[in-house]
Amino acid sequence: MRAHEAGALHGNDAAPTWLPYPADVNTLIDGLWSRTTARNAEGAVEVGGVDVRRIAEEVGTPAFVLDEDDFRHRARAFRDAFAEAFRPHRGADVYYAGKAFLCGAVARWVEEDGLGLDVCTGGELAVALRAGFPASRIALHGNNKSASEIRRALEAGVGRIVIDSLDEIDQVDEIAARLGLRAGVMLRVTTGVEAHTHEFIATAHEDQKFGLSLTGGSAFEAVHRVLDAPQLDLLGLHSHIGSQIFDTGGFEVAARRVLQLVARVRDELGHTIDQLDLGGGFGVMYNTQHTPSTPEALAAGIAGIVEKQCHELELDVPHLAFEPGRAIAGPSTQTLYSVGTVKDVRLGGPHHRVYVSVDGGMSDNVRTALYDADYSCLLTGRVSEAAPEVVRVVGKHCESGDIVVKDEYLPADVRRGDLISVPVTGAYCYSLASNYNHVPRPPVIAVRDGEIRTLIRRETEEDLLGLDVG
């Protein structure tokens, strides 16, 4: 049987069961929008005191609009919540996961607000170092680090390198020896837990490219080999269990298994591991299906889990670290688009679909196509008295799967030239952006106290052509 390119999304104009019919299609839903987003007296949405119509006029569309106050508030909230939850013990650090979204300004905000920074490539490390981020507060991840990336990290004085394989132990040790340096390392272990929202599966997750297996024995072997390596200092263990996690259930299983390894190392090797990084993956609200936890609830819940497991294993609670990325960057940003073609497609009988095309698409947000992600949207340049209608927001790319928002209610009079915003696009949208169809990537602007500041400028055709040297 042949399937349509757009898959099960094709040919169904009914609203999904989770999507509520809006009492007012102009309402900003609580939790979906950054803290300074509101409608002004003229009915337009403003962020950071800046009207989206002004943004469209001065910056153009599409554009990522980052609420600086919101981003920094979320970063400090995670910092403070985990510091407070683990204050009775050895404390806790929060590292912002730069893969969610990173630029020089964001690195400086993170540094000023007292967080560490997690990077996973030489390019992310270069951004951090150019921004003046203290290398001692940087962690370098990656399952396949190149020799040049490791060398640069060691030369810069990166605080910790997270080793991902047995082979990498020898690689880091040899490079450190050639440089006459010692390397502080953590070992990323695979716990066999995969957590997504409210479910975790404790089997079959060993089949992945990341980490050293607990059940297969390579994690314990790695500890032994790092302790024997002349140039390596074992700082601790690292675990990451997934993304879009809304509760602490998965952390309970992962923490128990990692701490069992800590106890085994104590008992069999006589070594005390006193640092543990439980990663990030904390969920955000992309639409009304999602109910994310607060930093305070997450921190308190995980602290209780760690305390309980340590008590049972007769371990002191280690120094903890966490790596939120999406939960800080995601809700801080909305993508502002201009509407082009609005097309009502009759599918036969009573069925039809309204396609609202915008001037961006999968080149600036590939998550819908890549992960089947659900987003929301709102008419932000004006208010409307028209009845709500389910629409599908699509991009301008030559691809049937170029969908930005699969299903959402917009006013039935949405038309060419309107401005619409898609919220919660601060994480993994610009980071995954591409030049598909040779479309230049949008800018990222920060708004605060009525001012606009460009963080990343809009790409131009000259930028694209400048790389073509053939």
C-alpha cells in the first residue's frame, strides 16, 4: 500500500481530540508564551515591550524573537532551585545545555547568571570561548570527539570532558600527556532507562550510540581504566535519560543504577566518586497537551530520590549537576512569520483543509517533520472577531512534509500579510535550521524594555553564494 508523503496527517480536517475549541481565538494561553508577552491596547502582541508589527517592519520576517528577561529568569530559577534542594548536602550546579540554542550573547547571559555551560562540539566550544565564558565552567560532551576538539578543550582549560567510550579514555589520556596537562573527566553511563513524559522503558535502551553500558560491564571497566590512566582525574559519572520529561519517575531508576555503580567502585576499587551529573531533558509546554513541572518541583523531587538511594546504599550524597537546555531556551522565544497564501483545499464530501502558508518553514523549524512535534500559533499582528477555524500552518519549501503547525485554531479571516507567531521555538529550531531550497536562515533578535537587539543577523543570498566556490 502506498502512503501519502505527509503520512497520516493527510486528508483529515477534524481537530485532534486534545485541541480545545477556543472561547476567544485571540487569547494568549498561559504557559505557551514568554513572561513579557501580552496584547497591547491596539490588539497587537508585544514582547519585551516591543510590538510585533515594529519587529516585522524593522527586522523583517521570519524572525526568532527572544525574550531576554524570560530566558534569564528561567536560567536563574533552575540555578536557585537545584542549589536550594541540595544545600543540605554538597550542593548542585546547573549547566545550560548549549545545543538547545547558543550564541555569544546567550553564553554571556549564562555566565553572568552563574550557570555552567555544556557544549558538545568544537563549534559550540568556539562560541563559548569567543564570548569569554570561563573555561573552567564548561563541560565538553560528544560521542565522537575529534583529536583537535579534545586538544582545544584541554588547552583552554575546560573544566570537564565527558568521556563516552572506552576508546576515548586512551585518546584523552594520550593527548593530555602530549600537552603535559591533566584532564578532569566524567564517564557517561547508559542506565537502560528511556524517559519520555510520564513513561520510562527500562529495556532495549542499551541500543544507542551514547555512553558506557552499566549492564554490559563497560561502565565499571571504564572507571577502572580512568583510575589507572596517568593523565586523567575521574571527577564523576554522568547520566542522561531522555527529553521532554515531565516528572521524576525516570530519574528514580537512573539514579539508583548509577549510585549502585558508585557503591561498587567504593567496595571493589576503594575509590569514592563524589560527583554525579543527571543530565537534563526537562519538558516544556508546546501546546495544551503538556503540563511541565516547575524547577522547584523537579529539584525537590530529584533531591528526595537521590537522598533515598544514597541512604539505602550507605553513600554520602554526591555533588550534583544538571543540564537544562530546552526548559530555559524553549519558552523564551517565538517565531514571527508573515502569512502568504491561504488555501482552502476541498478533499471530497464535507472534508476540507485550510492551509496557511508562511514565509519560513522546515528550514527554521524542522522539529515537526523530524520529530512529529506539535506546535501552537496565534494571530499576533491584530485581533479578529471572526470565528475560529482549524488550520494547518505550512512553509514555503518544496516538500509535502513542510509543516510548521499541524493543527491549530486561527480566525477564519486570516489573510495574506497577517503576522502570526509560533511560541516555544527557542530550543532546537535555530540550532537545527538549514538552508534547504537555498533559503537564508532568519535572524535571532533579543527584545527587552522596548529595545531590539540583533543576536544573530539574517543570512543573505550573498552569504549563500559566498560559500559556492565551484
